[in-house]
Amino acid sequence: MPSRLNPYISFNGDARQAMEFYREVFGGTLRVNTFGEYGVDDPDKADQVMHAMLESDNGFTLMAADTPPGMAHNPGDNIAISLSGDDGDELRGYWAKLSEGADVQTPLEKQMWGDEFGACTDRFGISWMVNISQG
């Protein structure tokens, strides 16, 4: 898969409803994974969205999630830019540049879903997420 750049929106418990609405607007295929599918056993969060991706027939990609347990949801600060794909060298290169002088919230490393993932706020205040697919 080639690398892609797209918006990633955080919601406060209504990510599924929002993404279903955006699917009605843009069409396409919506894939949704919940926190419960990845072992979060908090009954209040288990059915909430850990990751959703809408890919429209005309090439739009929109990703979203409910705010993870323990993190604050701040409207106005609830969007990031996502870089994802399977070219690890390319994406690690982007990460190295983006994270230089940045506030790194999650170091780029293997995560519970099997991919390498990192999150940072660059020196200009822009939130970035990098995900390297492992297969």
C-alpha cells in the first residue's frame, strides 16, 4: 500500500455515529474497530471506537476514534494528520523529521494491534500520527 496522508478526528463517544454520517455523505467503505476488540475491558469504553476508516469511491480517506481512556477530549484540538502505509523506511523518515523538536506523546514503536505507531505534536503545534502496517 502506498503511503497516505489524511485527517484523523477524535470524538467524545460518538465516533461511530459521526463516521456512519460521513459514509452517508461521501459513500464508500467504513471499517470500525472497538476498544473491546483490542482488550480494553472497561465496560464504558469496550464498544467505543478505537479506530475507524472511511474510504470513499473517489479516493477520500477519513479516520477517526473515540478519545482513549485516560485522555482528555478537547474540541478544537481534536484533529490530527495521519501518515500511514507499509513502507517502513519512508514512514520512519517522515517520523524522524516530524518528531525533531516535537512533543512526542507516543514513541514510534510496535503497538497492541501489531503495527508500529507514533504520535507527536510538531514544533508548529500540529498533531501527527504515523502508522506502519505490518501486514
